[in-house]
Amino acid sequence: MATTNIELDIENITGVADANDQFIVSAQKFIVSSIPKELLRWAGTNTTPSSHGGDSSPTTITLPQPTDNIIDVSRNGFSADEVSESMKGFIANSASLHFATETYPKYYTTAGNGIVVKPDPSDSETAIVNYVDYNHIDDDCDLKSAVVFHACSSEFTKLASSNTGITFTQSAPVYLAPSLEAKTTFSSYTSGLSEVDPGILSITAVAPVPPSSPNITSPGISTVSKPVITGNAPTYLKPTQSFDITQFETFLETEEDSELAQIQLGRLNFEMSEYQTNIQNELNEFNKESAIYQANIQAEIAKHQTDAAEAQKEGDLTFQASIQDYTLELQKYSADVNKYQAEVNTQISEYSQKLSQYQTELQTSLQSWQQEQNDKVTRYQAKIQDAINKFNEENAEYQAQLQVSVQDGNVKPNHYANEAKKYYDWSVIEINMYIQNNSKMINRTMAAQAAQQRA
């Protein structure tokens, strides 16, 4: 049955490009199920034994479509009465009062759209079911508008559900984080210092060697004891100390922790100060021992000179010359000790000056490096705030546009839902009008026939 015009009407009303065929079928079935079958006899269709059964094979009739709108069931031209399936044993039993006969056949409905007629149909006495076929509710019937309205309601319902999403193509703003300026290594601040790390104190001055004891004998006079120099010439023992700035540079360059670097620098300063104190202590001890040693030498020389003076009275010029030579050696040794002491003091003073200068410049470099890093952090924080402000501005505009899209997205579903309800109500009105109009016409026809029979 043609539904071309129905499809065109649906498309014109709803605006869809292609009307859904299933919506049309659903509308036809809805109409058929809503109208009494007595008013739809014109839409009846007969089953055929060759396609649906009702002859000797199979005897059961299978309706081509599920429906309870059966207008009539007949066997061999005799109309059959409907009974419940629970009566199937009685209508097939010749001893029962409900036994079905060829003149008064009966039928019942089974699952799967089956119609069982008793007595069983045969090839010569076939059974036929006349049922309301929804396909007859087409372009040419009076219920065309009801089909159009009901299908339009389904189309609008589909549009309402498919338009619940929000159509919004604008991309959400993206926060672009600024980049931090490249860091400057602390070593670049220490490469240009006028003084470098002096390292461990190293004394290059060489202590003088005491003169060998002379072998002096008195020529024929009493022996003069040679002076006994007790103890050894003092030796300067430099203190040991190591300075490790590796941790200091690690805190600055690797971990970028200026506070820990400042603490490490303080520790280095303390170690340097302690080292300088140790140097001074050792120097003081060296000077003390040297003074004692010098005093011992002078005392022994004085004693020896006294002894020699007495011996000279008894000795000869050769003996006196020997004593004089040894005295000169002792004097030279004393002068060498003084020179050695002066060299040690000079080297210690130079080292202390270099160490103090290096410490001062290192502290200045650290402060400059820290200031540069702080300036970079301040500039980076300002860039972050600018990026946040820009993101907030773009996001505010994005949210505003999104709200507009949300509002537009809510309008369409509500509109389609209202249209769906409206057209559904119209289809029900069409059906009710059809029922009312045709019921009145049937009543009038039946009344006229009854009047004619009475006349």
C-alpha cells in the first residue's frame, strides 16, 4: 500500500530529509489498535491457505503479522466462533456439548499468531481468517492525517532527543606557562676573581742544619769542655687543613639553594678562621722554642767563652783559633735560624692575605649571583601573573559564549518536545473523530435496517 504522500507530508511538517518508515508503520499500528475492528472492516485482509495455512497442511493458520483485530474466521464458508485455548479439548471431542461441527466451526488463538480451527480444515474445506491489515491505513484512506500526525510526533520526539547536545565549536582557552630565564652558574661569577683559592698552606723555607760539634783539644793544658747545645733547632710544623667547596657549588648550581649555600660558605669561613688561628699558634710555638733554643745557644757560648778565656791563658794561639772558628759557625747558624724564622713568618703572612682576599671576593660574588637569581624569579612571577590574567580574560569570554550555546541548546529540545505532544494529540483527535463519525453512521444504518424489517 502506498505511503508516498504520507512521507512527503511528514517531511514538509518536520523538516526531516527522509521520513522514518518505521515511524509510519508504528503510526498505522497505533491507529488500528485504537479503533474498534467493526469500524475497520474496509481494511480487512484474508489469509490464503497456500501462504498462511488453513488447509490439510498445515491446518493451523499463521497470521502474517501480530494482531488481535480479527474481523472474522470462517471454515468452508461457515463463520467460526472464538473460544479460549483452554477449550481446545472440548471443541475437538464429539462427546462434548462444545463440539465444533462443519456447520458451526470454532477457533482459538495460540502463541506465535496461530489460529486453530475445528474441525480441522482440509484441501476442499479450507479455513480463512479476515483481519485488519494496518497497511491499508495509507495515502488513500480517511485516517491518513492521523498517520501523518502520529509519525510527526515520533519525528519531533527524535529531534528533541538528538538536539540535547550543545553545538559549540569554540576551543577552550589554554593557559600558556611562561618560561624561566636560563640560570647562571655560580662558577661564572668566580672565574674573574683577582684572587683564587690559595689551597692548603705550604712552607717552602728550609730549616738550617746545626753545625757539627768541633773536636777541640787543649795542647798541653787542662781540657776545656766544649759547649753542650741541648735540644734540637726548632722546626716550624705547619697545621693541616682541607677546604672543600664542592658542596658549596652543588648547593648553588645543582640544587639552586642559596640559603644552604650561605650556610656552607659560613662553614668555610669558620674553617678558614680556625686554620688561620692554628697557623698563628704554630708560629707562636715556633718563636717560643726558637727563643729558648737561642738562649740555650747563647748561654752555652757564654759559658764556653768563659772556659775558653781561662784555657786561653794556658793554651796557644792555635787553640784560640779553633775556638774562634767554632764560635763563628755558631753565630752563622744563629743567623740562619733567624732568617728561616723570618721566611716562615713572611710566607704565613702572604698566605693569610690571599686567603682573606679570596674569602672577601667569594662573598661579594655570592651576593651578586643571588641578586641576579632573585631578579630572574621576580620577572618570572610577573610573567606568570600576566599569563594568568590573559587566561582569565579569554576564559570569561569563552564561558559567556558557552552560556549562549547552552541556552540555544535548551530551546530546541523544548520546542521539539512541544511539537511532538501537539501532533500526538492531533492524531488522537483524528482517531476519536473517526470513531465518533463512523459509529453514528453505523448506528443510523442499523436503525434504518431495523425499521425496514418492522415494516
